[in-house]
Amino acid sequence: MHEEIHIPKNATFFDKTATNSFYGTGLLNYFKSEEIEHVVMMGCTTQHCIDSAVRTATINGLDVTLVGDGHSTTGSDILHAEQIIQHHNDTLHGHYNVENFSIVRKTEEDLFHPTHHLYR
């Protein structure tokens, strides 16, 4: 983890092998059993892993904070990496599924204290 991400001492980590972090990991069951309603997401690759995880989380009853400067990717023949990242930050900020939604925040913010109530 990047040194500027202030991870809670009691944080639990899961390893994944698929694009979607919820696939085959027990992650969603863990969130439900612990009554977790808010998750912070960062990582690689933006257009695959990050996009699918944010969308899956919101349809499964979680509010998401996506760390806008905490995910990355490589460019393609069509778009540079920075364009892909910005597009997903723009698209996923405010992405909602009925009750739950995602917001994009920056690394220096207090990410583990959700601000979703300010948008409801």
C-alpha cells in the first residue's frame, strides 16, 4: 500500500485472481457479516478491476469511495492512461444503484470517513 493511504489498523485484506474483486473471494460475504456499508477502492487496472468492483459494490448495497488518484492503468492505441483514469473518475463519481452510490475523492482526504451523507 502507498504510504499516503492511512489504512485502519484493523483492516482486512483479500487476495483476488479475477478482474472483479468480489468474484471467488468471499469479500461480499465478509462485508455483509461485518455489517460494512462503505468501502474504499483503489488499485489497478482502472477500466477492468476498478470499474467492475465499484459497480458490483453499489448493486450489492455498499457505498463506495473511489480514490481518484489511487488507481492506475496502461494506455491503449486509442486513449492514454491519464484519459482512461479521468474518464472513469468522471463516470463513477455519482454512479448509483437505487440506494447506494460511489463518489471520487483524493488520497489526502480522510477516505475512511465517508461523505456520502452530504450528497443524499
